[in-house]
Amino acid sequence: MPFTPTYNVESAKEIKRRVKVPVFVVGGITERGTMEDIIHNGSADYISLCRSLMADPKFPEKIRGGSDEPSRCIHCNLCLAYIYTRPLQCYHGKRF
């Protein structure tokens, strides 16, 4: 099954429509422009990052500095696959 970026945005948008508290969205968001679109179009109030930070810990600093370079995360999910047998980190597609 191919990776679909921003796979939780539609759910976040629906939740935001129904609640009166800030809504975070997470999942497959690795590009600054996408983050800005999500916030500006009102789909969510905040962006939460996980794998993007494992792949590129300085990603927020780069965004703050004006970079449009996406996170190094390639959505291979090996960080989760190895969670019980190896250190929690980005494996960037490298299988053991």
C-alpha cells in the first residue's frame, strides 16, 4: 500500500469542527508548505511531529530559519519495526 502523506488531516478537520479546544494533527507531515497549508486552511491548530524528528532532529530549527527542505523521513517505519530490538532512531530504509 503506497504511503499517503497527511493521512490524518481530514480527521483532524472534522474533530476541529466539533470541539472548542485546540486540535493537533500528526502523521506523514514532513514539508513546511504542507504544515502552513494545514494551519492556514483551518484543518488543525498545531502540527505534531514524530518520525520527522527522529529522521531530522533539527527539522523545526530549519523551518524556523526559513528552509523549505523537507524532513529526511522516508516513511519506511523501520524506527517502529525495530523498537523492541534496536535503539529508537531513524534507520532511513536500512534493514537488518
